[in-house]
Amino acid sequence: MEAWESVARALQSPTSGLTEDNQMRMEAYLKLNELVEKPDTSARVDAMTQVLPQLLRAFLVDLNGNPDSTAIPLCLRALSYFMYHEYMARMFPVEMVQRLIDSMIHVLHNTTDQ
């Protein structure tokens, strides 16, 4: 539970565009992607449920930020995990689903990565 809260707190910190902030977000997303690889248990699902609102807000912030940010691929990977998770996907508020999809389309449309 503590690891999930730590990642959520790190991703809630404001983004300033500084290299240090980007590195901190990258590390948080790397840790988040490690956490999602572990097998589901009831305690793990409870921990994810607790931090999901904060994570969704962080995903929106990053997807609506600099489309060339190095954190974007890790953000998309983590978001896709939650979107396809049998239980977590049902926890997304409907309006958040639309905002996230719009943001993903915007990122994909504006990316300069070939």
C-alpha cells in the first residue's frame, strides 16, 4: 500500500518542465509500471483503488503537457494497464474516460516521435 501511495504522491507534484521534475516523474512511472506487473491480491486491488483518482489526474496532467516529454510513453503504458484491468476499468468515472481518450488522441496526433 505504501508503495502505491508514494508513487501517487510523486505524480501529484507540480510539473515545471525542469529536467529534475521530469526525472522524478520518470522514476515514479517506472515504479508504477513495476507495481502493476505484480499479481493481483485483494490488498493490492484495494491499494490501487485508493490511489486511482490521484493517478488518473496525474495521467491527464502529463498527457496534456509537453507531447515530447520522455514520461509520455511510461504514462501511456501505465494508463493502458488500468484501462484494461478487469476491476480497475470499472472504477473510472465516465467523464474521466472521455477526457483521457481525448488527451491520448491529442498526444498521438501531436507526437514528433516516428
